[in-house]
Amino acid sequence: MPFKDILGHEKELRIISEALRSGRLAHSYLFAGPEGIGKRKTAFELARALNCASASNDACGECTSCLRAASGTHTNIVEVVPTVKDKDELVPDPSGVIRIEQIRDVLSLLRYRAEGGRKVVIVDGAERLMPQAANAFLKTLEEPPAGSLIILVSARPADLLPTIISRCQRIAFRPLPEDALIGAIVEKTGVSREEAATAARMTGRSLSLALKYIGEGHGEKGRELMKRLSSVSDAFEALKLAEELSKRDDLLEALEILKGWYRDRAVSAAGAENLLANGAYYGYSGGSFEGRRERLVDDFFSIEETRRMIAPPRYANKLLAMEALLLRLTA
């Protein structure tokens, strides 16, 4: 997929294309922005462009180099992703972490000269670098070997070490334009524009998350979760719900649903009903939370902090974290 075929991100692609044309690419980049909006895809296309035989500052998609990259067999393009341990093997998993042995493998590969073109390392989910892995990467980020480029891709750059961020040129990727995103969702799923708009808003205008939202029935899951939370009447029920949620495989996704709900409630409390993602979908209308804005905003950030605590690489106790959160939200 050449740059011109990437959905949205005209400003970001313009910065990258100009750097390619002028020969002034940074040694390392941080592509930061919401999950599922095309950061990793852009990083991959930059890697393909740097190795494409057409020498046109974009990937032609047809030469041997481009085809090898597309098949995942190009020796100049290395991707690092979060993993979990399965017996003695590391298995790619978005909920896992990036370990020091993975970074050591990358550093070893970077010692070899590029096979024509340029070596590119893409670290997807960079916020999941374990502290030891991040520290091992610092020197290389500051001075990558000649003929190489490192691109960190992160939906949560605030979770990265400041020393990591300081060594990269940051390109901030914005959420996709709503109209273009809705059109893409309708084309890919066949749902109505209204359903596509709901999915777009509830996922922060992320294409991949919106497709997942529709495919996995997250709207219905959201309604069920909100109904369950609204029925909590005392601390005992709050602790019971906390125990139920802590056992869910999709706990992180459930917390994202909670964040979306509290975000809408805070927006409603501020009198900005036109900015509601989908308040009516969860059974409330604008204005019903007037005077509670500060508390709702605090609750939103409490949910986000809980999500950060239990997600890798922190791995806080899920039950204790959810008990503390639910007691606060239902107080």
C-alpha cells in the first residue's frame, strides 16, 4: 500500500515524504497516536519505501523488495511486537510485553550491513517495553548503526520512559476524519452509516478498533456492563462486580468501555451534548449529569489509571485494583 492509499494522515505523511525527498530522515522516530489508526501501517510503508527498487520515495508494491516485505521475508525490515511466554517460546500477543531478549536479537541484527536499501526496525506497542529492554535500547536509539532507522509505534507514549522519548523525533498521528472513517467502515462491514458512526465515536475514530467493535458485538457488551454497574447499590455489590470483572479475559476492553461511558457523562455535565459519542445508546441524555463534571472527570482518570496498573508491564493484582475502582465509582 503506497502512502497515497493510507486513509487520512495527510499532514503526517507530508512530513515523512518531505524527509524522504530531502534525505533528512531522523535516526529514530516515535509514531504516537490512538490505537488502530494506521501508525504501524505507515511505519511499514516507510520501511518499504526505503528499500523499494523504484527509488521514488514511495513503495511501488510490485518490485521484488516490496513483495518480500509484504510477505514478511525482507531481511532489512524487522518488526518487534509484544509477546507472551508459551512454555519455552515467545508468542506474539498484544497483551504481552517486549522483553530484553527480543531487543538483544534486534541489536545483533543491526550489526549486519543492509542488503541494499536500509535496515528498518519497527517496534510496535513500544509502551510495552520492559524496563530492562528499554534501557538496553537507549544507546542504539540515540545513535543507530549507519544505514538503519528505528521507528517506535505507540498508542500510549506517556507510558514510555522520558529518556526513550527524548531520543526520537515524534510524529503525532491524529484520529481519522470521521466522514472518511464511517465510509470505510460501511464499505468493509456493510453496516448502516448510523451503526458505523457509533462504532467510530466509541473507539476514538480508530478503524481497526471500530471493525473489532462491530465484529465482536461490543455495543451489546457495553450496554450489559453499564446496566450491571448502574444496578450496584452498596459496597458488597460493588465488590462482587469487581470480582466478576477481574476474571474477564477482556478486562482491558471492559475498562475502555467504562472510560467511554464516563467520558460521555462528563461531556454531558459540561453541557456539550453535541460532542456525545453516543449517550442515548447507553440510556441517558444530555444534561442529566449537570454539576458533577469534576467528579466524572476524576472517575474517568481513575479508570485509566486502573487500566495502566493491571496492563503489562505493571501487572498489578486485578482483583484488588478493580475493588478499589468499583468502590470509588459507586460511592
